[in-house]
Amino acid sequence: MTTIRDIAKESGVSVSTVSRVLAGHPDVSPSTAAVVHAVIERHHFHVNRNASNLKRGNTSSILVIVKGRYNMLFAAMMEHLQAGVAATGHTVIAQYIDEDDNEVALAERWVGEIKPCGVVFLGADASHMGQSHLLGEKCPAVVLTNSLDVLVRPAISYVTTNDRAAAGSAIEYLLDNGHRRIGVIGGQPAQSAMSAHRQRGVVDAMAKRGVEFDLATQYIPTRFSLESGYLAAQRLLELVPDITAVYAMGDIMALGAIRGLYERGLKVPDDISLIGHDGIEPASYVVPKLTTVRQPREAIVTRGIEILMRHIGGDPTPVAEALDVEIVNGESVRCLAE
């Protein structure tokens, strides 16, 4: 069956452009629109318009708030979101914010201005969600990749992975490969529930195996960026020079860490091992290929859209789902076990 991505590829445009053509947006040039329409007609492509008759909202737009301007996982998920939302007859309005911004406060403002029929959060903090006055029954919302400690009200749901268990699996992988002195590069637990859950998973896994772990020296809290991973890796070596492995809570951090370690004379994995988290595409193309905890990003997006459409259609029952992750074996972890 022909998909909106097929239409975009054959037309030589992006999925979002096809989405705008389907919605009749005036910001697409007539020549481009003509090419897209020709491809659509050639494939007898039809969009599911059932969602156009849904009960909520004054527009057919879905507001997507992306928390983290340099988050490569979210960049990949946006492509799936564009295609999935377009298939429901809706269009995406994307807003990119800093990872330290209050996404709910900004969502409240944009919901009032744009009046979308629903909101998708790529990244959100549970503590912020309870502050909302508009989200929920007035404007349904779905949070992707982050959990809410409690489902705060009807028509606010989340689809994520179990961050605590996922981080624990990364540590267990390193322990199974003979590593005992492990450093961790992560987010700010006081500011990010996701980082707090992953940090807890690290501590749990170490304790379960009877391995000492000092949060003050072996955990470097920082931002999710290449530069932050680069600097944090070097800081770890200053504090714990005898570490044999590093777990980076984001692949983007891990990629920066490779360079940071290299500049301190350590080559991955010959001199030090490294495991990431997320499963972004560049992790498969660096040298060495990164071993990582892969999140099922397409499944998260697909399920999130399904739940949001249900909310928009009038069912406010909140949904909380955590999907499984998997360890992707790369080339960045050296086995020290005999």
C-alpha cells in the first residue's frame, strides 16, 4: 500500500510538504503542489479523513512540542510523527524548545493561540504536567518517551519505555562483560524525571551485583549534547581515572564522549568501553559502531498517535504504556570477563 512517505519520495519533497499539500495550505508553491498531486493521482492515494469529523478542536492541527533542539532521537521521531499524523487527515505544527524550558507553560500559551485539536510532547517532565489548566479534556495530550508518575487527569496519556529498567540493562551488560569500574554521563536528575529514573536504574543494578558506585564522582550530570558528552567524559577521567567503561544516557552524549576520551589518549573500545542509550541512526555509522540501548521509536509514535486520536474522538480514558527496549550490540564494548 502506498504511504505518504512513498508520495514524498517520488515527488522529491518532504513528508511535511505532502502533508501541507493534502491540507491545502497556501505556503506550497503551485508547481510543487502540482507535482505532488500528480503523484497522488497516479497512485490513487487517499488519506483517512475519518478524523476530520472528530468532536474536538477548532482546527485540524496537532501541536507537537519538541523538548531539546539538538535531540537526534526526537528528530528521527518527528519524521514518523509527520507521516502518521498526516495519515489521519491532520497537520503538524511543531515548536522546538530548550531541554530546560517548561514545556507545559509554553503549551498552554500555544494552545490558546493556535487552538489545536491535540498536543504531542516529545519529552516532558511529570512535575510540569500537573500545572496545566487547558491540557486534558479541553485539549487532549500525549507524552512520548517520558512517563508521568501519575496520570494527572483524563485525556492526558503517555507512551514510553521503562527508563529505570533500561538503564539497569545497560549497566548489567557492562557488568556481564567484566567491567566493575563504570562511569556514567547523564542528565540532571533534579530537573528531569527521565534522568532520575535512569540514575536510579544505574544504582539499582550496581547494588544488585554488589558493585560499589559513588554518585558524587562516577556520575556526571550534564546536558544532552555532543559537547556535553565530550566534556563529561574528560571530567570522569579526572575524577575516576581507573574506570574501564562509560554508560552515556543518550547516544548524542556517547558520540561526544568518544572524541573526549580520544583526546585524553583512550581509544574505544581498546582502552575503555562505551555504551549509549536511544539507538539513533548515527550510532550505527561511527567508528567504532556504538553499542546502545535502543528505544522502539516508531512503535512509540504509532501508539501515541492512536491514543491521541482516541482522545480527540471523545474517549478521555488516560493510557499509560511502557514498551520494551533492546540492547544493540555494536563494537564499543570490550569484554574483560574471562
